[in-house]
Amino acid sequence: MASEDRKRAKKETGRKGRRESRIAFLLPIYAFTVVFIFLPLLYMVYLSFMTRAQVWGFVSTPTLDNYRRILEPVYANSFRVSLRLALLTTVINTLIGYPYGYFMAKLSDRGKKVMMFLIMIPFWTSGLVRINGWIIVFRSNGVLDSLLMGLGITNAPLKWLYSYPMVVFGMVYALLPFMILAVYSSVEKMDWTLIEASRDLGAGKWRSFVRVTFPLTVPGLLSGVILTFVPSMGLFFIAELLGGNKIVLVGNVIQQQLTKGRNLPFAAALSVVLMVMTSLLIALYRRIAPTKQLEGLF
Amino acid sequence: MEYHLRLAGLHKRFGNTEVLRGVSLQVAKGEFITLLGASGCGKTTTIRLIAGLDLPDNGSIFLNGEDITDLPPEKRNVNTVFQNYALFPHMNVADNISYGLRIRKVPKAQRDARVEELLSLVQLEGSGHKKVSALSGGQKQRVAIARAVAASPEVLLLDEPLGALDLKLRREMQLELKRLQKTLGITFIYITHDQEEAINMSDRIAVMHDGLFEQIGTPDEIYYKPRTSYVANFVGSANVIRRNGKTYAVRAENVIFGDLCPGERAQVIEKSFAGGQLRILFKLPDGQMVTASRFGLNSAAEPGDEMQVGWKAEDAVEVLDNGV
């Protein structure tokens, strides 16, 4: 009897101990999230309802002016331009990234490793440096012009830089790896006996792809869409470096308001609107994603 | 006579391993034939060649006398029930079953009627709307079978279809499959490593070993007249006895023992109970081992005892010795 009681008591303290240690493990994670993510966000939202101060900072007078100002054509337009660019970037990324990721997943193990390595290399340097690298290639009398003129294809420097296609190129370049990796990982997980079953049941290669492979890799494609669409709304430095002042994205407006404009509350309001837009997009994704496979990602 | 399906000298090599070393087989229309063998003997490769999922390095496959060796899988009137079922996870049960019909552009009304018919054939009435992930193993099995027979193939290939099911369900499904095959009149080529299953279901069994058929025959022939020592040992684990340069197979139930029976003096090594049978292992004076089996739990033999062990001359079948 006594020993049984002891055993039970031991079991209970054991269980309690486990729960305590679990909390101890999770506490730093919660603390980090609250201090570095939740509180700053809350502060930003708070800031967006305040009034700007004369020189720098803000005064605690609640107002909706910041949000009203977003509706002015200059700023509303930057949202339109951003959305359009993000959409175009995503479409091009999908057209290149899906087949790329698909065929990469079908390579030998060795081939996969090599491709993965090549895709990861650019991540070792800052995006800013890489964009400046492209400027060296594309600027007037730069690498590309010299090459074309040297080969006698053109006889005068072409104006590549500071154009809309150039910004699209920069965006696609910066975000394509995310699309490739997202598609790759979902194609990699494919159970290829399903394709064998499809062909066994009378569907040719192409129809098997359309009816089986593609629907099963749509979650990967959609997460690739999110991974490219969302950041392309905010990659202001690409628009600035490759587009000159011609293409003004929401990210550029926010950056200008923070630095030159010294209008923290307005920058905060713009950020909040941008964040709400992207959150809605992710919510939409979660609704239409056909399986739960990738839900954990967002 | 023209056979329904004919395999002629199939060879297949994967890297350095010769998986098939000249496999030939003739199958009559509506026959239930089982490829029986241990894992790695080449049975799955054989049906993958018939399905067109792999191509042979050498040899030919004929269906109704027509050479189909190089046809892609979608062009063969042959369907497969895959070992892991391979049901499409993004489709419900009905869409899985009607997949082949949709590919063949069968009108919807006809398709729906066929799905209903098949669902009742595999006893899954009213489950058409269910998600594949909501099914049990046995139900998935039935859906896989319904899907494979939906477009009325001439030959159905089944790769250890009952392998993942528990014993009781397996017995039920064995009977059901046999009934299904009779109803549909389709030629079945069935893979298993379970000799009991093979004997229960097949019209003929092809015992496969190391990329070759060791023996092809009715369950009776395979059981009572094994051609080689491998077949004798693999099917029902008969004793393989080597005497005077000859090799004999003696079934465990035919081994007699006791103090008064004719034979030779042997020692009881071990006693075990398996599959409703008591199995007693004896060691003969020349060192060879012999297993005897009896129904029931009681036996006078205890490990360490010595007694006479023997068998009737007609119960010893001479076989080709292939070292197993």
C-alpha cells in the first residue's frame, strides 16, 4: 500500500516536473517573440495614430490624419504600382521557378546537391551588393554594353538602367530562389508511384502531370507565391537602385518618410496598411490551399 | 494454342544485379496465377515489366498474341494494384475509381453508374464521397482494386495487395479477391511471399527464386511434387533429406516417430507450437535435421529423448538439389 502511494506520488511529481521543464524551455521563445516582435508591432500601430512632431519624433495627440493622407493620389498610387510590380514579379517567378524547381527535384542526388549549392551562393552576400553588381553590368558603357559593342551587335551604349523592366528584372532576380526552393521541396516530396498509377490507368505523361503532379505540388507553388509576392511589395532598394526615381513603391515611400520626411507616424501608418494587405493575402492563401501540408509555414 | 499472356525469356538488370534471368510464362484467359517467392526474387520486377513501368533488357511480352513489350503503360490493357495502394490523395474515393474512365472520356452518367457498381462489388456502398485519408487499410485496398478494374482490363496485376493487412482481414480479403476474380473473369497475376495465400487462391503457382521460375504448376503439384529442394522447402517447409547422392523432400506431417515405428534412432532437439501445429525437431544419426508436425499440443516427445524416426517410402519425393 505504502509503496504504491509512493509510486503514485512520484509519478505525479514527475508529470508536474515535465510540465515545468516544458515551460522553462518555451519561456525564452515567448519572451523573445513578445520583446522583439509583438511589442515593436504594437508600438508601430500606436505610432500610426499619433501626430508628427515639428523636427523629429511625435507628440501623443491621437489622430486619423496619417491614414487619411494615404488616400492622397501620390501615396495611393504607390500602393497600386507596388501591387502591379509584385504581381508581375510573381507571375514571371512562377513561370521560371516552377519548371526550374520541378526539374531540379528530378535530378540525381548529386545533381540536387550541386544545384542547391549554386542557389544558396548568392545568399552569402548582401542583396545590396548583388544589385550594385548588376548596375556594373547594365550601366552605360558597362560590361553588357562593352560586350555588345565589342561583338558589333550595337554601336552605341544602350540605356538599360532606370527603367521598369530593369526593376522587374531585379525583383525576379532577388526572389526567384525562394520560388524555386518552395516548388522544389514540394516536388521532392511527391510519391512517384502515384504517377505510375496514373499512367497504368491510361493517362499519358502530360495528362498525369496535369491531373496528379501539378495538383499535389500546388501547395508548394502557393507558398512560393507568398514568399515572392509579399517581399516584392517592400524591396525598396531595388526600385531605387535600378529604377532611379521613376518607380516609387510603398517601401520607397516608407523609407523616404522615415529619413528625408522625418514623419514617423505617417511611415508607421503606411507600414500598418502594407502589413494588413499582406496578412489578408496570407489568410486568402490559407483558405484556398488545397491541403494542410504547408499550413505550418505561415 | 494461343495464350492470353505470354512472357518469353525476360531479362532485366539493375546496375550490376541481374534481377530476371530469363523468365517465361504462359497464362490462359481468366486464370489466377500467383508468383510466389521470397523478397528480392524478382516477382515485382516481373509484373512491372508486364505493366510497362519498366522495360526488359531482353525478351518479349505478348498479350493476345500481340507484342506489347515496348508499349508505354497507358497503352496496355493491363492494370495494377500497387503494394502501397497508390491512391490519389487529392481525390475522393469515387474520383479515384473513375480516374481511368475520365481519361478515356467516358460520359459522366456512365462513369457514375460504373462507380456505384464497383463500390457495391467491393462492399463500399455509399463511400464514394469519402476522402482517401479517412479510409482504413482494408478499405483503401478495396478502393485500389475497384480503381484498377474500373476500365475492365484484360489482365490485373496485384503486387502483394494484402501484405499490409492483419491476418484476419487478409483471410477475408483472400476469399473476396477470389470471388471478384470469378465474377469479373479477368486474368489475375498475383504476387505474394505467403505460400498459404498462394495455395488458397491460385489456379497455378509460379515459384520464383533468384530471377527464375523454379517450378510452375497447380497448388497440388507444387505441394506434393516439388521439383527442386528450394520449392520443397519454401512451400510448406518440407524436410530436405540427402541420402546416397539423392535428395528427397519429406513433408513434416508425413514424418512418423515413436519407439515402435520403423526408421532410425534420432534425438529430439526442440519442440515448438506454431499455426495450430506442434513441431518437433529431430537430429538423425548422420546429423541431418528432420521436422515432424502434429495437430494438437500433446506429444510424448521431449527435448533430449531418443526414439525411432522415419517415413513411408512413397512420402519421400525425389527432387533436384539446388542447395537449399
